[in-house]
Amino acid sequence: MRKAIFLTRQFPPFVTSGSSRAWKFASNLTAIGWEPVVVAPQAVTGMDSARPSGLNPITELHRTGPDIDASLLEPDDMNALLHDHPVKLRRPLKACLTGLFRSEQEIVPWEKNAPALVERLLSEHPDIDLLYAQGPPIEPLMLALETAKKHTLTVVLDITAPLDPAMPPPGASGSSSSAEAEARILLSGVPMITPTRALKEYFLKKYFGRLDHGSMTIVPHAFDGSHSAFRQAGAKIPDRVMRIALLVDELPKSDLKSLIRGLERWVRLDGISSGDVELSIFGEGAPEVARRTARSPIRQMLAVDAAGSLDDQLEHCRQADLFCAMLGRSEINTCIVPDRLVDALGMGRPLCGILPEGAAARMVVEAGGMTAAPGDADGIAELFRTLASAWRSRSLCGAPDELLQRHAVGTVIHELTGAIATQHVH
């Protein structure tokens, strides 16, 4: 079987959408004739679950640094670590010295060790003929282009979000290192894949006349039904508790305040008590939600998971009667779809969202769900009031079969096959 090197700085136990996407692609790559050889970031120990369960095993997984012992991390710090953000180490220095890592320098940058590791793997495995690299961040993509200059490999660049987070409009004066690197990658002549049409259209507009339409292929996010969280539940006994899984991204203060005001208004208008609704809140913004609701009347109905693993997040989705995703008002969020949203869709969960107009909102509507705009507290309250009424009448339903099939990993991995077939050899 041919082999493919996966270059990714996002990989389980990280819980980002990029991590999930890379894992699902790598673990299902054998279906299209390649054995994955993954160059991944450091592993994290001291967690209940360090990698997703139930997926196809990856036999060649190479970490670019020693394991990180996170057993003494506070939940907020664990949340930052799993979302690939710097850990602030709020614990006293003495506690840090006896556990985790003695300094932030012990988190070895992926880009420091990956180049030498890639060269060693290429020398050891002459049957490697595919190079997959995912970004952001930019480093795996740049390493893929540099490696392609030295070796004859088919290259697949998987770009899951804008590479320049500032997202300046076309023709904007000034530049940055991120903008320059993004231009080098997008204009390299190497065909690429994106998970959403919105992201493809953004790049084509930004580099109008310089980036060929046919050079970018849409390969959407997928759910992998082999994970244990997708197992069929038995007949559910009618329950008076409505369970909502709420994925909260890192939010600007105004959007966070509106979320809380909207939930408080819903609870007040519908006369909801603590035993009527359970909101399982997880994701990058979960710690801040917990802090800002400490004295709120809705606090008793919140179950905040500030440091959940990928398995934990999937279990929240499985246990829910309704899945809701919240993204803040930013241009970058119009281009992306959270991977947990796709997983919840695959589990047959009814969907809703507090989302800006864009790719994620369109998916929710296509799945038969409803959305409210971030920052609109009244709209958020009405969203949950309407959905709670539908839940009580047992009229909530999951996505249509056609949409489920489109995002099943078997379908998506074969779309990846087509994308690979269009790549030229370097």
C-alpha cells in the first residue's frame, strides 16, 4: 500500500476543527489506497481521554516533541492547551514546577522538529508518494511546499480557514508576515482543498485574476460514524428535562453578554426552573461563560465543561436533544463550519445556531434548523423559546438523509480521492 505523510499542527488530543478533520482523513485514508504517516504535535498526558475512541487506528503516528503532562492544569488552562492557545499558567510557580512543564519553552514548537522528521521519514519509506498538509497555522503548508521542491510527491494542501487572521480586503495597503505567507501559499500553483464554498469564494475574490478557480476543490467536513458516540441509543424514555449541547467559540464581550441576556430572557419568559433544562456548554468560550454566569439566575441549569476532550465533546452531542453552535461576529466566522456541528448532524441531532450569516448558518438551515444572530439577545431568547416549544411537542427532527450522506466520511474521503487525482506531481 502506498503511504502518505500528514503534516498537521492540529491533531488529537487537540479539539479544534482542524484536528478533527486531520484525524478523520488520516484514519480513513486506507479506504482510498494510502497508509497515513502522521507528523503531529506533542501528545498530552494526564487526561481521561487522550485520543478519540472507535476510529480506525493510525499505526504510524510521530510526535514532534515529548509528551506534555497536563495533570495539574486548571480547567481554563487545559481549555487553552486543547484549542492550541498559549497556556497562561495561572497556578503558582511552585505548582508548575512539580507538575506540568517547568516553563512554556517545554512546549516544543511543531515547526522546530517537523522538517528533520519529515526528511527522515522520506528516507525510511520510499513508498511515500503523497504529502498532505493542513493549515492554519501556516507552518505545515510552508513545509509541504519546501519539501515538494526536494522530492517528487503529490501534494495536497488542506486550508480550513483564512491564513491571514486579519482578513484585510483586496488591495489593502500594508502587509504582514501572515499576509505575505498566505499569498505565497495561495499563489504557489499547487492545487488546494477547502471545507466550505464560502472559504473558496473568499480566496478567489481576494486573489482575483491570480488564483485559478479550478485550483481549489471543496472537500467538506465529515462525521465518522465508527466513533462510539455515534452508537444507536435504545428507546428513550420520555424525559421532562430538555438537554441542549451548546458549543461556544471564543466570543467578543458584547456577543457573550447578549448570549447570557438571551438565555436569561428565555428562562424568565417561559418560567423555566433549574430542573426543566440542562445546557451542556463546551468549547473555547466555555470558561468565560462560566465566569460571567456565576451569579446569574441561569447558572443552575448550566453544566460547563471547560476542558473537555474530543470524546467528551462528542458525548455531550450524543446525550443532547438539541445541538447549538455559537460563533462570534467576525468575518472569519462566515467562512468556517465547526466540526462538532457536523458531528451532531451525523448523530441525527436537531440543529440550531447563534451564528453570523455564512457557511455554518447555511448548514443549520439546510438541516432544518433555526438560527439567531450573535449580539441579538431578543432573537436568541426567541430561538430557544421556539425550539423548546417544538421539543415539548416532539416535533424536533434531524437533518434530511441527503445532507447526512453528503457529510458521511465515506462520501467525503472519496471526494478527497478526486481532489488528489487532480493534483500535479512536484
